[in-house]
Amino acid sequence: MSRLLAKFGTNEKAIQEGAWIELLENEDGSTCRIRIKRMNQQNTNFAKQIANHRNAFQTNHVSEKKLSQMQASMIEVLIDTVIVDWDNFENWLDSPEEKSTEGFPGSEKPKYLPFTKDNVRKTLQEMPDLVDFITEQATEITNFQKGEDEKN
């Protein structure tokens, strides 16, 4: 493989299906990870969503309201076009209103949070640093290069 291809060649599987990114090791030894697609022109759904949300991102002055709108739009773009799946996300929803087991099979709250758009939205709204981390990882070229099949 040429050095140029090794450095800049794209892993098509990672582009199409997403790349697994490890976040942390849980207390039980399992790995909390998230599968994401790339945030660039190769992800056509991302490019279309950014175009649809461009009014939220275009501004000369960032008011509190505008900043909130930008953050909400970014979360929706990530949910719809970048975040594909997650694995072993500890169920952090511990507030009294979230202790309901409605939507979960059985009568106990699950140990791990199921991957749903609503759970992703709640998680990203509560954890803005996770939004930043996902955004950084989704633009990191090494996560989507040839030779990364072992990670995905």
C-alpha cells in the first residue's frame, strides 16, 4: 500500500456503517462505546441536514436564545446523521421523573440505557461535553481510514 493511500485512504465500511469509538470502561469492566458516521461530504445525510439547519448556524450575533437554538439543532443533526448506535451506556437517568420503567421490558430499570433517539437526545442535552467529543471524533480522519477494520 502506498504511503499516501495508507495516510488518506478511506475505510468504506466505516463510512457506510460508522466507526466504533470507545468512551470509557464501566465499573463492571464492559466498554461504553458509540458508533458514529463521519461529519463531512462523504456523509450525504449530514450535508443535507446541515443545509436544512443552516439558519440556526448562521448569525452575526449569538444571543442566549440563538445559542440554545444552535445547540438543539446540532444535537438533532448528530442524532439523525452521525450517531448510529451505542453499546453499554450505563443508565444515568436517575432523576425521580426518569425512574419510571415505562418503555422498558420487565419491572426494573435496565442497567444499560437502550439506544433510542429519545435516549440519545436526553444524554446529549445533559452532557454537552459528550456532544463536543462526538463532534471531534466524527471529524477525526484516523477513525475512518483504511486499516481500521479491526476497530469497527
